[in-house]
Amino acid sequence: MPDSTGYFPLALYSAAQVRQLDASLIAAGTPGFELMGRAAHAIWRALRRRWDAVGELSVLAGCGNNAGDGYLIAELALRAGWQVKVLAVGDPAKLAGDAALAFRQAQAAGVSIEPWSDQASLRGVLVDAMLGTGLKGAVRSPYSAAIAQINDSGLPVLAVDIPSGLSADTGQVLGCAVRADITLSLIGLKLGLFTGPAPDYVGQLQFDALQPDPAIVAAQAATAERLAAGNLPLLPVRLPTVHKGQLGHVLVVGGDRNFAGAALLAAQSAQRSGAGLVSLATRAEHVAAAQARIPEVMAAPVASANQLLALGKAASVWVVGPGLGLGAWGRSLLSAGGAREG
């Protein structure tokens, strides 16, 4: 989901790159506590859009800036008339800097803050403000137990920046991870929100850049980009007089017994993607089905590597492997593909 400006960036950052971007924003004149306040307001807005009628909030807080966001969210909810409590999974005495200031502000506002235990009662909407993007190794106690409690609760969950337990760089589950209904990524989108098993844990991904200076964001290197209509290369325009002989010839090799579909789909994809000519080298028993399904593709039966080499002389590119199997037939055709490359 885009942020409030309708902007959903293409750039995907590592955790270190987002920390650098955060530091650059602070160095340019935006106080860290102001950014934390903007984050809390963005998360509170997202929470209200989805669960405005719930009226009750449980925040599970760790020991870093992620926890600072959680304490400020709890204060906003309390001021809005919600029943609120913070369960401190991390010792508040270990908080430092802006996170410690957020804790003191929430405490002064009257937010109920109590140590977490596995007997703690979770109620209402759960806010995961525990581990954030700094996690490197496997999740350890008490966080692993708190994550299990969240996942077993059956209650709605909003994760601050990234679900606790996910690697912000790879999307891998570091032992265990929170399964969120909404994850609100802040400042920059993390690569690990899109890779590995992360989509099973992120829920609905939302984003808020926290009103940064666009020049500072543009200066920060990114690890990758999302694939989207705005950054995919365009195919060259074809001249009106072009014909199929000028548009390449793809040879798809595959489709052992019981695996015809993979080769057929690959050939059809090549044809739909714009190849001028497409040939399919497959088992003899699959030729009739191929001709019936995609008559534009030239399907030919092959039984040996020599047959394949002869068939493939005119091809611009070979696609070897869809449904090829691990039997003698497949190994023989694969060796022909390797011989052609050599």
C-alpha cells in the first residue's frame, strides 16, 4: 500500500542502508525523536484505518528504537480513549536515546507498562515493536516465547517496520517470526520484506517515508529495485514491414513422459513474448497435443542428442529443461545442449 502521498518507492534497501538514510535525515536537521513521533503517528493511522472499532491495544516492546515507536503509539492510543498496556519484553532500563525518551513520555502520560511474561494477557490489537531491523542471529528468549504467544493469540497484529524475527536483508526467518496482518515499513522499504518466506509473515505491506527530504533519499544507494511498470525496460518498436524470420528462433527442449505441460507452457510463453519462430523438441507422444494446443509452435519428436543437434542448428536460443526429467532421454538431450554451448 502506498504512503499518504500515494508514493510507493521502487528502491529496496538493506538494514544498514536504511540506518544510514535515517542518520542522514537526522544530520540534515530532522531530530531523531521527531522522526520517531512521525513513525508513531503513521502506525497509529494505519491501525485506526483497519481496526478503529476495537478500542484496545497491547504493545509488545523491545529495547531499541522499534520499542520507542511502540511506546509513542501506546501514548497516542491512550489519548484517543483506548484501553492500552505495554508489555516490556525488553528491560526498559536498557533503552537509550530517543527510545528512552519515548518510554519516559509514555510513562508520564499514564500508559500502563508492565514486564512481559508468558502468562501475560494479550488483548485487542497487538503491536509488534520488539526486534526491528537490527536482528542478526536467531531469536532468543524471551523474544522467542513472546513471538509464539503473539502467533498463538488469534488477535490482529501490526508489525512496526518489519515482523520480529525476519531478517531485513534476506527475508529469512531467524528461528521464529511474528505473523503480522499489517507491516508498516518506515523510511525505506527493506529488501527482506519481499524475499524468502517473508510474504508469509508480512501480511499487508504498507509504507511511510516519514516526510524525508527527497534529495537525501535520492543520494542513498539501494540494494535492489522492485519490479514494476515504471522500471521495466521497454521492447523496441517493431517496424510495419517486419516478419517472423527477423524476430529470432527459440528452441524449447523438454517434456519427458508425464511432464509434457512444462515444455508446452515454455513454448507458449516464448511465442507470446514475441519470438518470431518457436520450435519444441519433445517426446513423440507429446507432439499431437502440442500441435493442437499451440499450432504456431513447430513441435518435433526427438529421441537422441544427434536429432536434437540437427533440429537446433537454425535456432537463435535454446531453452533446455522444462519437464526434461532425470532419465536417460533427458540426460542425452541435456548433453546436446551443453555441446552446442561449447
